[in-house]
Amino acid sequence: MKCSICGQPAILNLRHHMLRLCAPHFMEWFPEQVARSIKRYRMFGPQDRILVAVSGGKDSLALWDALLRLGYQADGMYINLGIKERTCHSQTSDGLSQPGDYSGKSLERVRAFAAQRPGARYQVVDVAAEYGLNVPDLARRNHRSAKMCSLCGLVKRHIMNRAAYQGGYAAIATGHNLDDEVATLLQNALHWETGYLARQAPVLPSTHPRLVRKVKPLARMYERDSAAYALVQGIDYIYDECPYAEGAKSIFFKKLFNQIENLSTGTKSQFYLQFLKARQQGRIAFPQLEAGEEDDAPRSLLRDCDKCGQPTSSADLCAFCRLWEET
Amino acid sequence: MKCSICGQPAILNLRHHMLRLCAPHFMEWFPEQVARSIKRYRMFGPQDRILVAVSGGKDSLALWDALLRLGYQADGMYINLGIKERTCHSQTSDGLSQPGDYSGKSLERVRAFAAQRPGARYQVVDVAAEYGLNVPDLARRNHRSAKMCSLCGLVKRHIMNRAAYQGGYAAIATGHNLDDEVATLLQNALHWETGYLARQAPVLPSTHPRLVRKVKPLARMYERDSAAYALVQGIDYIYDECPYAEGAKSIFFKKLFNQIENLSTGTKSQFYLQFLKARQQGRIAFPQLEAGEEDDAPRSLLRDCDKCGQPTSSADLCAFCRLWEET
């Protein structure tokens, strides 16, 4: 297998792009693709300061790396959710974090990444230190352990937005890749969640001056390409999924979609891009805009939370403050 | 496991309906559900004459049986496509049809079904006898063997419509079940085929006086329920899929959807019914109506085929006549 560009031995066969690349050309190709998505969806400009939500996983670190290499002012933000492994055994022990400490190990990866890149700045918010409880304990106290993933999402969205707004960032960038996007799109289509279908996009514009726009520069990148980039670039990322995500529907639907992709190469990309195109061209429409998450509800429906002041569609407290109030 | 109605031993657990039924109550329940779909979607009235497209498979024979039991004037129509098994081996030999003669064996099932039901009338159209070539040969001559299923669909739609129009039938009823419908809906959603998404429904209304409306009374019935009905009712149907359908995408997507249903019971039903509801309520819309198949294009786009006179959206010949012309 030879590189489509230089003819040297290729390390990757990007079947969906009909492209085979050697390591050096793949290392060029990946950030170029990221840059194309940023331009195509008008995510942000070269002078904008970007806050990258980093988890220690391959996607967010690959994204941060690509943005830095492209010359963007991209700072990292790690939220320590206080998640432990759910078994006593731990596969690695680097002496820095406790065995079984998933969040601690993830943070180590972020620290190591930044230490190797002069000028890479990041901040850490420790949920337990700042609010008194880590996320699993918060879920337990709230009897919402079964909905751990949605509660965790709410916590992360709130904290990310606060940090981005206070830090004066133009956008929050997340590492969602194409596999994440199609798994979500498929689940929304399976239930015809028209409210979510109306909004799913590589860019979630700001609807309020204190809500920071969100962008997904990897939305068109296959997960395996993002993993390959992290590997070839020598990024030490955390391999394991979050222990609470085991058996999560998103993983089921990712595997399911891989079956479809194996049957017909390119369906993943087509499913996502054709959807965006059909919606943009008005061939598919979701006429009745429903109130959505707090961070993407129409401006007219938003007021300030009585406690934290962040915009909310609720009458008194935002969903995040209500969560702590009820605990 | 006991019958939810009478407490006698149940033979079926209809998990998606939270219902367990004994054989006699299942035999009542199935036609009742068919009757409910006919009323709910206003498919046809008690006095209407219906032409049932029967293939010899479980769905179409179960449908025909249920319609007869419900007292409808439902006549059968079998189209002999001239399909042979693609291997030399044949699992059964009943002495009536040639070993390996898939279409012949299917017709035997239709004949046997009708013979056991006094008053059940049916007609047979033999494609080779009437047009000079069977469907596999037609596909071969046209170099369209790879698209056998779509070519076969075109032939069947044309012949069914002609027979239904000439026979003065109010509707053509086909045995499409819920599994068929969701496999199609999923494939259309995966490619955002907005033209097809705009039209997929249990009823395809007539857009022209010479195009007969089409209805799918089993559209809300799980395939396994339709198979169970045929078995319990003692209907001898042809088990094998059409030999050309082996490996067809529709089978792949049916299996795929069964994985989703296993993860979350009722998703199949919800995916289909929520889609119809969202479209009806205007929560999802397909504003740009595109010209579709010949039999569901808007009236304004239709003219008469120069050869057969059936309505077509083409300038001279309808797709069916063009097919034979090009052969």
C-alpha cells in the first residue's frame, strides 16, 4: 500500500476518502481537514481565543494539538469530575494518580500533553473542591445514578460555559468526531426528536451574550482517523472509555453504525453531511422550534438564574443550580 | 406464561404490546389489529373491492386471510416473475412444480391457499407468457442484473396497477409489515432521501384516475407476528426469501433493526409511528416536493404513455414500456 501523494509506504487507508497516506502526509492531512471544517462552518477566525474542552481522550487531545499546530490561540480546560474505576483492578500505575482513579489518570494525560508543548496553557476545575461533591456522589445523592451521563453532561456544559464566558473566549471547542455525531443523529432520528434534529450541527451559535458559542472542529473526522492521529503524533491519551459509559447507548450505536459503514463505505459521512445539506437547502425542515437545552434555547425564552446568574429558560434556578439545591 | 385475556397457556409474548396471548385470542387479535389500521389510515371501506398482491409468502397470505376473515371483498393477484432457485439443490419437492422453480412453488402456495377458502378468487399474470421474457432474463438482457430488485419492483407495480384499474378495484393491498417499513425508512433516513421520506406511508393515495391507490394494512404489524399468524392459522407459505434477495440491503437492515429492538423493545414501532405523527403534525416537513416514481408523481406532471396508455411522468414511454423497448 503506497501513499497516494508521495508513493512511499502508506500507514493508513482512508477508504471513505479513497486516499492512502504515509505518516508525514497524514500528519499534514489531519490538521488541514480540521482547518477546512473551521472555515467551511465559520467556526472562528484566526484571532479568536478558543477554549478546548479536554478530557484526556484521543479526540480532545488530537483536536487541541491540531489547533495549536494550525496556530490558533487554543487553551485547554479540564473538568475533574471525580470519576473512579468501578473495579478494584487497574491496568496501569504511573505513581502519579491513585490506581482506579479514572479522572486523576485523565488529568495526568492532559498535564503531560501540555508539558510537551511550550505555550500550551490550560485550566482545571475540580468539581468536588469547588462544589463539595464529585459527579458520581452528586448523582447518587440525587437518585439519578441511572442517568449519570446526562447529569454529567449538564455539569460539564455549565462549568465550560462559565469558564469560557469569564475568560473572554470566542468559542468552546469540543472533540466530538463523526462517529459521535452519527450515533447521536441516528438516535435522534430513531425517535424523531425533532427539537434535537433541528439543532444538531457542527456549530451551536450563541443565543445570549453570556452563552458562548460551541464548535466541533472534528465533526467530519472518522474516529479511527482521530485515533490514528493521536497515535502517530505520540499523544499519550487515556484509552479506556469512562467507566460509567460502559454499555451506554452511544457505544452501542457507534458499533451498529460501523456495521453499516462496513456494508457501504462512506455512509457515516454521507448520513451526517447529507442531513446538514438537506436542512440547509430546506429539503427537510423542523418548523416548530421547541425550547431546548438551556444553552441553546431562543433568546426570548432566557432569563438570569437567581443563584448563578447564567441564562436559563427556567423560572428561578438554572438546571445546574437546581441540581445542587435538590441534593 | 399465561394469556393476558383468558389466563390459559399463552403461545406468544407480544413484548412491544405488553401482551401475552393464547392461540385463539391471537387469532382474534391479529385481524382486529389489521382492521384498526384500515380504519385509522382510512385505507378503504367495507364495500370496496380490494386487490391483494400475493407472493406466496407469509405476509401477503396472512393479509389476504385476515381481509377475508374480516369480510372484505379481497381478491388475490399473483404475478409469476419466472424466478428459479440459483442452486441445483431444492429442499422440497411436491411433485407439482419443478425442483428449483421458486416462482412455481410460490404459485402452488397461492393456489393451495385459495382452494381451502371457498369464495377466495385470484388471478395470475405470467410475465414470460405475456411479455416474452421472465424477469431474470429481462434483467440480464438489459444488463441490469445487479439492480434486479428495483427492476422487479417496477414490473410488479406496473402490472398490479393495470390489473387493479382494469378490474375496477378500489385499492391494491400489499403485505408490507412493520419490519419492511422500518428497514425502508431507515435506509431513506440514512441517505436523507427527502423525496421518499415525504411519501412513505401506510397509504399511497391515487394522483390520477388511472392510478389505483395503494395500502399496507400490515404496516404496524411486527414481522414475527405476521409469521406467527400464518403458522397458527396453518397457512402453507414459501419460507425462503426470493433467491435474488439474498444479501439484499433490506435483509441487512432488518437484521440491524432487530439489534436495536433487542436493546430497546418498541423502537421499531416507535420509529415508524413517531415519523408519521411528526410529519402529520408538521414537526418535520419536506417542503420541496420532488417528482417520484411514476405512480406517485403529482397529477400535473403526468401524461399518458405512448405505448400502454398508463400515466407516466416521462415524455414518451413509461418506465415499464421503456424497459421492454430497450431490451
